[in-house]
Amino acid sequence: MRKSTGLDPLIASSVQQILTAILLERQEPWYLSDLAKRLGRRPSTLQKPLESLATAGILRRWADGNRVYFARDPDCPFLPELQG
């Protein structure tokens, strides 16, 4: 069972997991299915929070054929704070 953090009331656990994986765990882009597998979730449960993070300018989203990738957006003005 996951330990509660001070961010829990502010940020959904799925968003916390996504940000941790994308911002802290590796530099390479994540393929949606690989990210879902890493987080132990179905890809469909990650689509909405990933789209919200991309719309907010925190993540970059792009498709290559039928594959959808996500990575940190280096132009995000508060990226250093998120990675901290």
C-alpha cells in the first residue's frame, strides 16, 4: 500500500505517479503502454491525466503512427520546481 504524502489532497495519485515516472525516473520519452505497465495501470486510465498535463504545458505529447509518446516539456517554466 502506498504511503500518503502531503500532495495527496492537491494532486491525484495517478498524476503524482505520472510526474514521478516522466520527470524523475528517466530522460527518454514514454510510450503510453510502457508507462501504464510501469505504473500498474491500464492505458485508458492514464489518457485523461496525461492529456491534461500536456495541455498545461508540463508534458509534450506526440504520435508516431498508432503509438503515442509523452515526455517532459523542456519549455515548461516551472519544470525545475516539479523536478525538485
